[in-house]
Amino acid sequence: MSEPGFSRLNRTNIVAFLEDIFERRGDEEYLGEPVTMAEHMLQGATIAERNGQPEIIIVSALLHDVGHFTSEFGMFSMDDTEDRFHEDAGADILQNFFPTLVTDCVRYHVAAKRYLCATRPSYYDRLSEASVHSLKLQGGPMDAAEIEEFEKNPNLEEIIAVRFLDEAGKHPDMETPAFSHFAPMVQRIVDKHCGAC
């Protein structure tokens, strides 16, 4: 089932809601990887921050897999035979509070994997076993028509950047700050986007 209380979310509680998800469900296994779900997303955000990336990329990396927590279809497993579309579940919950750049990075980070596997064959070699398995469920590398359409996205560069951070955030012994470290920048992104909403 999906997380309760989506209809009560607003600009003043969305960040606390996300932090609560990280705290309650962050220790769940991340798709057969050597890190938990929270460790994976926190690592991507931490790497982005250490590399001097803009806050909007840091926040996008932090939230890119939040759909694994919010999807009514449950968590991915290595036994799955169908995709669970966590990228859409995540983008749907964020879209009322975050700019399109963030939601595009969330919604299209899976497509970015398919794109990179098609346009940079060496990228496939860096995928983990779990990522290779999910790639098969997600449609495999893009074909020429899909590549052409995907390259029209005005946020392509940022989506690709978050995809690389996604792939990088799988270190079993990496220390990161907690979600609370990133919460102020998440709130800044929300406040800037929402205005009076």
C-alpha cells in the first residue's frame, strides 16, 4: 500500500514527511545491493555535495528513489518479472512541491539508464547485477526512436548527472550525514518553487 496522508501534504510538512519516510523505511534492502535504501540515496546526495553540485542536483539525487517507499506496488526484488515503475510513483508525490527539474530527474532516472546503455555501451559494464536485472524489466537499452525523443528533454544534462550519482551511491562502507543535514536545502527548493502554495 502507498504511504498514508498524501492528501494532507503541503509546503510546510512535505520535508518532514520525506524525512519520516527515510527514518522509518530507510533500512529496507536496496534491490540486492550492499547498501540500504536510505544509504543509497544519502550517498548520491553526499557525493553531489562533495563535488560542488548545485543544491537542486543534490536534492534530486537525495530523492530520486523515494518512489520505492511511496509506490503502492511495493519494493523491487531480484525475483520480479515485471517493472514496478517506482520512478513515476516518486515523481507523482513530489510534483506539487518541487520544480520540474527535480521531478524530471526522479521520473526519468530509469530512462537515463536505458539511454546511457544505448549511447555509451561502456556504461552497461558498470551496472551492478541488480541494476542489470531491473534494466531488463524496464525495457533494456533504448532504441533509436526512444533516444531521439529522450534527448528533447530540456533537463537531459541534469537527469544524466543524477543517473551517474545513482550508480555511484552503492558503497557498503561510506559514511554520510543523515537526511536532516539536507533538509534545509530541500525546504529551500520547496519554498522557492511553491511561493504562496
